[in-house]
Amino acid sequence: MFNINKPLFIAFLDLEKAFDNVKWTKLFKIMEDIGIDYNDRKIIHNLYINKIAVIKAEKDNNQVEAKIAKG
């Protein structure tokens, strides 16, 4: 699943209406072609398409869940 000891950087840009006309299918195909991991693409997909991302991690038998909603 996730490597807890690996740094994670996420950037959020508030560019209202900037992505209204993006061809998402093509963009995700390009991300796949250049080698972006499936799980990373899924996170991006959830952030921009589903408008919510749920990130779950487990460390020392403790589960952590974070929900990020767009808006």
C-alpha cells in the first residue's frame, strides 16, 4: 500500500476554472505512459474527478484515515 517512511509531497493550486476543459482521459493516459504509478494516478483522479480523496495508512497496527474534499 503506502510506504510510511517515504516523503510525500502534494501541491494544491487554486486555479478556478483552469481545468474545466481538460481532457482527463488523455491526461491520465499520458501519466500512465510516462510511468506515474497507478496508486498515484488514482489519488490524482480522486482529487480532481471525484472531488474527494480518502488516504488510508497503517502503522504499528493503528489505522489512520484522511479525507480531503475539493472546495
